[in-house]
Amino acid sequence: MDLEKIKKAVALFLEGIGEDPGRPGLVKTPERVARMCEEIFSGLEPAPEEMLRPIEGESHDEMVLLKDIPFHSVCEHHLLPFIGKAHIAYIPEGKIVGLSDLAKALEYLAKRPQVQERLTAQLADMIMDAIRPRGAMVIIDAEHLCMNMRGIKKPGSRTVTSAVRGIFRSRATTREEMLALVGKRDL
């Protein structure tokens, strides 16, 4: 990430909106924004090797669900945040992963310019590729600031996306079980 380019761009942006990047309250803003970008877009760096590592010597063959995982990302269309919760389920084919690995995978994928639909699909695909479970299902429920602050201006509206893979797609009862466990039966 080129922090110097970000600083220059922020200074130009401030000038473009009619501000003085040299005034006391803004003089350090370009540097602060560059550091923020380094943090909130860290998902653009290569993924850590084996982000979803199977736990040796452990096996399970029924649903594993991690729900209500808070996350934030940045909409690639307006560079405004979207904030919400994710629910991640998979049915192992023997191999299980650490629960924190699932949350880390969500965080990694969310820390890049994103659209919610892609984030949801990427997470489900990452689980399927990494541990080859019988199925995976991801539901993301988020509020988009681009819907609240600009354009249509509908604060409080929520976007819900899902990605359904394997047995969750082919077996309605499995999908219904996951939806009931996360309290989303109305989807």
C-alpha cells in the first residue's frame, strides 16, 4: 500500500471540497486517513497461509454454526462503510476448523473494497475449498451507509445476503435448520 499516494490524494480531496488541508484541524488528516486505509484495507494483502486450518485429531459430522459475528467493510461503489453481522455454518466431512478461524476469514475478506454479495460468496467458497465440508452456508445482514447518508437516504434499511453450498443447497431441511438457529426463518 502506498501511504504517500493516499496522503496526497486526501489533501487534494480536501482542496476539492473547498477545505484548506493546511488548517490546524485538518493538517494531520491525510496521515490519519493513510493509516486508516492501511488497517481497513489490509485484506488486499495476500491471505495468510492456511487461514482455515483443520484441527488435527478432531472430527465431527454435524452442523457447526458461528452466529452474530460483527464485521465492517467498505462499499466499493461509494467508499462508505457497511456494518453488520454474519452467520457462518458448515457441516464437516470429518475435518473441523477453529471457530476463530471462521471469524478471521470473514474479517480478512471484509477488509477490502467490497460488495456484500461478493463477500458472502467468497466466504462460503473459502470454507468449501479449505476443508471440503459436506456443505457451507453464510448469511450476512448489514446496514449500508451509502443507503443512509446519500442517494435514497433510507436509514435503518438492512441488506441480507446468503451463499448456500453443498448439502445446504440440496437439502431444504438442513437449510431450514440453519435459518431457525440464526432466527432468520422469514427469509
